[in-house]
Amino acid sequence: MTATKEESGEDPAEDPGGADLSGSYVPSRRRIERERYKRARARRATAIAALSTLVTGAALCLVVVGAPGWQRTKETFFNGRYAREAFPKVLEGLWLNVQLLLVCGVAVLVLGMLIAVARTLRGPVFFPVRALAAAYTDFFRGLPLIINLMIVVLGVPALRLQGVTVDPVLLGGTALTLTYSAYVAEVFRAGIESVHPSQRAAARALGLTNRQALRYVVLPQAVRRQVPPLLNDLVSLQKDTGLVSIGGAVDAVRAADIIVGRSLNYTPYIVAGLVFVALTIPMTRFTDWVTARMDRQRAQGGAI
């Protein structure tokens, strides 16, 4: 007969787990205690974080509210009447920002990919293409976005070219696309260059052409690796769509500016800012989730 653990002198707590008569898994006593300890530490950490947040928030409130000019600041920047007046108009203008994000986002991804591919072309015959792509990225990454918008939105109509639009929304979207495609192109190029040369060599050994190897082997891996920085660029693009208001387009920022110019109260700017924050936070959290998921897959050796 087989001796039990008590009869053989073994400690049952050392048993990592076992099975009952029905065959289901039964965790050991040590495992149960360890899980209980982890849960207790998590609850303690949550309580400390909540308490620390409350103390910090209370201290900041006391500093702000106790400032000598708080009453004047409250009336100028946090007026409830002007906030209620501005909110529906800001929301109406926000739809233009969302449309610009969708259209410009697609255009930026396509143009950025084309520029990145142009910069990674091999062979001396493609040197002019590589040079032009490098000059494009260097110029628009170095040019401040606000200056680019002024040049395109205000300068193009001054040329009075036949068949060229003077719509500030289209011109503003063009300026955003020109600037952000330079940043996205570098993100794509970094992803392409991060793919090991053996991947391209293996594709060529299987009979794929250079174009097929780039399309079916290199680019899919490069894009998957660069998803988090691409999403971060889209978050920045969402915020910068508000700059098209300098050309007169009535977006969320311009709608707030109209009310400010009439009332001389800056509360509408706060409302517009909070609306942009509310729109950006979900995208930011989604970016963090995608980044953490890819990090876990990479740590486990999974496909990225």
C-alpha cells in the first residue's frame, strides 16, 4: 500500500497542488496563502494610492482657492453661464475637428508609408528618390506646424491660382498632412529598418521579388511593431486639428474664440480644452493598452 504524506513525514503544505477524488485540481495550502497575500498587498496599495491622491488634490485645491486672485480668476475662466453658452457651439465645431482627424489621418498614413518606402529603396538608381524623401522629412519636421499652417492657409490664396481651392478647412488639412506625414514616415522607416535582413533574404530565397518581399514580409512586421508610436502621432494630430482655426474655419477652438471675443470671458477656452481632453483620453488609453499587449506578447515570445 502507498503511504500517505503524513505517514511518510512529508509536509502537506509543500504540495504544489493535487487532485481530489473527482480529478479536479486542488490548490495547495501554500498556494492559497500566497494568493491571499497578493490580494492583501493589492488592496493595501490601492488604499494608499487613493489616500495619496485625495491628499494631493486637497492640497492643490487649498493652494488655488486660497490665492489672492482666485475670485477674479474664477469669474474669468470658470463662469458657469458662459460655459453653458459655449458648450453646444463647441460641440458643433468639434465635428469639424473629428472630420479632419479621420481624413488627415488616412492621408498621413498613406503618404508617410510612401515616403518611408522611398527612403529605404536600394540601389544607386534610386538615389534621387531617397534624397527627395529625406529632404521632405527634414524640412517638414523642422518647420513649426503653426508656420506651415500660416504659409498654406494664408499664402496659397494670395497666389490666386486658377483651380486651387481657398477653403481654409482643405488648406488647413493639407498643412496638417504635410507636417505629420514627415513624422509618420520616420516611424515607418524605423519599423522597416528594424526587420532583420534575414527576413528579406529568406523571402528572396523562396522566389519572391524585392517588391513582393517588401509587401508580404517586411511591411507587415514593420507596421505591427510601430503601432504604438503611430497611435501617439494620431493623438497629437487630434489636438492639432484645432490650429486650422487660424484660417477662419469654425471648429471647436474658433467657436470658443467667437464667444470670447464677444464676452471678454475666457471660460469658452476652458470648455474647448476639456472637450479635446475628453476626446483624446480614450485614444491615449487605447494606445497604452495596445503597447502593453504588444510588450506582453514580445516578452512571451509571441508574434508581434
